Amino acid sequence: QVQLVESGGGLVQPGGSLRLSCVASGIIFRFYTMGWYRQAPGKQRELVAAITKDGSANYVDSVKGRFTISRDNAKNTVYLQMNSLKPEDTAVYYCNGGIYSDVHWGQGTQVTVSS
């Protein structure tokens, strides 16, 4: 059974930082492209950042220079370091893992940026 379990969300003030973690089980993690998506109320889910099995990362323009995605294949874990958080970063953040047509999602973790 495949599981992606996120953690690290919460309430943070504008300008603050959070680090999200996603631990995967039931997949050969090192072969999967891993990503973080987010969905704000009333909006479509969007890709925030992704990292390939080789470690190449890409980001949506709105988080470039503030967020960093990384992975630890020994721990089957992908991270999203989020700095300089803004209220518009408020959303449910979802972990995603995929290879070809085999795609899996976590249950999501809430990130709220508010003073």
C-alpha cells in the first residue's frame, strides 16, 4: 500500500518560515519525481515545486527565491523549505509522487500565513 504522509504545516506570521516533510512508503522512492502542490480556497490546485529523481528542481514563479524543495532518498522523504512566507501562500499543501502513469497523493497539510 502506497502512502505519502505530510507534516510540518501550521500557522505562521508573514515573513516567517516553515518546513514541510513528506515521507513515502510502498514505492521505490528514488525513482519517483516528487512534488508539492497547493490549493487555496476557491482556487485550483497548483504545482509549487518538483524535484526529479536526479535532483533537478523547478518552481512556480511566485515562490522562486523563497521556497526550496529537496529530497533524502535514504529516508524516503521530500521536503519543502518555505521562507519569507506571505498571506497568499496560505493553502493546503499536498505531496505528490509520480513515475509515468503511477501517481500518488498525500492527504495534505494546512499552511496558514497570518498576523
